[in-house]
Amino acid sequence: MTGTGTFIVVDIGKTLSKLTLWTRNGRMVDRQVRPNSPCEQDGLRCLDVAGIGQWLRATLRGWSGHPVEAIVPVAHGAGFAALDENGLLFPPLDYEQAIPEDVMADYRRERDAFTVTGSPALPDGLNLGTQVYWMSRLHPEKMAEATLVPWAQYWAWFLSGQAASEVTSLGCHTDLWRPADARFSPMAERFGWAERFAPVVKASDAVGTLRPELAAETGLPATAQVLAGLHDSNAALLAARGFPEIARQEATILSTGTWFIAMRLAAETFSIASLPEARDTLVNVDAYGWPVPSARFMGGREIESVIQLDTRRVDIRPDQPKLMEEVPGLLRRRTMMMPTLAPGFGPFPDGEARWVNAPVEWQGTWYARRAAICLYAAMVADTSLDLIGSKQRLLIEGRFAEAEVFVRALAALRPDTEVYVANAHNDVSFGALRLINPLLQAQGGLRRVEPLEGDLAGYRALWRDSVAKAFA
């Protein structure tokens, strides 16, 4: 593509909201970030919709005069909004809000089988259907008349005034989508939710142009198109397809942040029944509507819980060489963490975290503990990758792609796999750009990861044996 126009990506994550401004050829001009504040209304945790909206308006005003041609919203997949002609009918629920036990029990009896939806039963409101079910009880009259939209498409509505739904947001552990048939799940149809959700469009479809009042307030062109947008992990998947090593080949993308999510671009067909439901495997749906075998665990939350416990200084960027220096001693002593630090999630959801073979002086060795928890993350990631049949190529992207102990340990654990890392910060927003121009290629290419030296195979054998005995 040629020309002087610019594009904006609105990325609303669970922890952070990010706005990026891009040129047509994929060069980032500006990036603004805002932590999402805790929010509660009527005793329920909710998403910070008002705060994000105010920040979004203010940030867009700072880009007044830019020749913006298109805006793409991206967001996590465990949120929805109920709208009428005046806007929100009630605040969108935070997925970490506990669901009443009786509501959850009733819902679990209603949801479809894993083999139908590819969506495992998850805690709290992580299955979006759980939120819809509960809100239908709390707000029956409003929900009966509402237009429902996934969280990413709420921001498309916020910007354009037009309501839409799309498949990457509906097809990520929501219980609402049937990926094999590209349609709403039997439960969603039975309860009438399929009719309540706004029409399903492609992620790349323009749902409208910037609201006239927003254009006037921000100074952005009223002709700027607003795309439907997509689920954030699927945006990372789309970014990965911009690399020649990944495109049109058997490969897996491991997206790392609060969640570590592995998504396999399989060269052959697969059966949902081949995925172990109880071990946090699932089926995502990509921007083209194709099912993607996936697995996940809360790796970032687990790593940060150990760092915060030890130092209270989680913002300090550690010295990677110092971390690497700790690895030989950890492997020699077989010092390791047993899963899981995030109960209810990952391939060992019922595990109880504990250290094994930790030295007496352990409390004072911050670098050793950080290196050890990175080895732990590699062990769990290796297990998750096996569960979805990952092979040949692996691209690690996101925040923890910079963690040398983690990526090099994972490369050593999977010697038959080509392991790569890429840009660690803008993969999601770059993937959103590729909705506009699918031929856009990522800048800088990939770096092949050098495997960690040492007896990783023996370390893994002991770790897996210890885990197996714990679950026996």
C-alpha cells in the first residue's frame, strides 16, 4: 500500500489499554499506554469502561490532524456489552468476578459438551456464556431487549455507533460458538442469545466511520473507517503469519503475557476430541474462521507472583546474564517448582505449588528464584505444547520472549523444533494492522533461539516424574 494515511490500533487488554499510531508501511509513530483501574458497581467487579473511554478520547485528541484512514479495535475475549440505542444498559463484568455457586451449577448443566464448542469449563466468568447467563438472571428485562456485542466490538461501537460481532471473539473459550460449523452453539441458540448478539461480520470488515461527534472532538477525519476488530490472541496469531518462516506452514505461536497461550497452525486436520478438556486446552477461531487447537496457562501471573513475593520490586528489569549464571546450579541441584501457582488453570489445574530441592540460603537469592521460575514456565509450556501436538516451528512472542532462561530452556526441551523470537511489544497491534493489509510483513524478521546448555532432559524427567507422583 502507498500513500500518507495512518492507522490506529485500540488494544484493550485485561491489565493495560494501549493505543498505537502506525504508517501505511507498518512503522509505529506513537504508542500510549494506560493501566486499567479496578472498578466496582453494585458490589460486582466490572471492566473500567468509563475510564478507558475517557482516556481513549483524550489520547485521540493528541493525534488531531493525522490523516487517519482506519481504526482497529482489539481486546481480550472474556467480556461483553449489552446495548440499546442510548448505550450501555449495565457495566460489562470483569471475568475475575466470582459467579454465585448456584448460578454456576445451573449453568454447567446447560452448557454444551467440549467436543461441540472446543471450550473447556473455566472458573469465574472466563467462559463468556457464564457472564451472559448470570446477567440474564440479574437483568432479565434489559437482556431480553439488548443488542449484545463482544468486548472488542464494544469499542468498535464506541467509535462508530455501529454494533457487530465477529468470530475470533465469539470463538475463544466462550461456550457460544461451534467452530466446526461456524455458527452459534446449541446453548446460545436455545437461550435466544444468538439472536441477541449483533450480526456476525469479518474482523476485517468496516462496520462504519468515526462518529461525527468524536471526529469533531478529536480532530480526526470523519471518513476514518472503524473495523470490527478481533480477539487479542488472534491478533498475535495474525502478526506471526507476517513472517515467511511461519506463513502457510506447520507452526505454533506462543503468546506470552498474563496468559501464555499456544496456538497451533496445523498442517493437517484435527479433532476437538483429541484435546484433553481438563488440562486447559481449547479451540480458538482465527480471523479467517478456521479452528485453531490451543492450550494456555497463566504463566505471567505465576512468574510475577514469585518475583513480587521475593522483592516487592516487580518493575526492575533483571540482568539476563546474571539469570543465566544461576541456571547450572539449579540444574545440578534439581531445584524446581511444582505446578501450579494459578490454581484452576493450565495443564495441571489441581496441582499444589511447592519448591523441590531448594537450598537453605534460598530466601536471599533473588536471581536464582527468578531463573528457577523461568525454568518452571518452560516446563509447563513444554507440556502444553505437547498437548496440542506442536511440532516443527515455534514462535514465542510477547513480554516473556525477552526472558532468555525461559526461551532458551524451551528450545533445549524441544530439540526437534525450530524456536524463534520476535518483537516483544507490538505483536498484537501489528497483527491488527494486517487486517487492513494482509501482505504487510513484520519488520526485523525472526531470531532463532540458541538452546540452553545443560541436562535439561534429566531435569524435565525428574520434574515430570514428581508431577506424576503428585497426581497419582
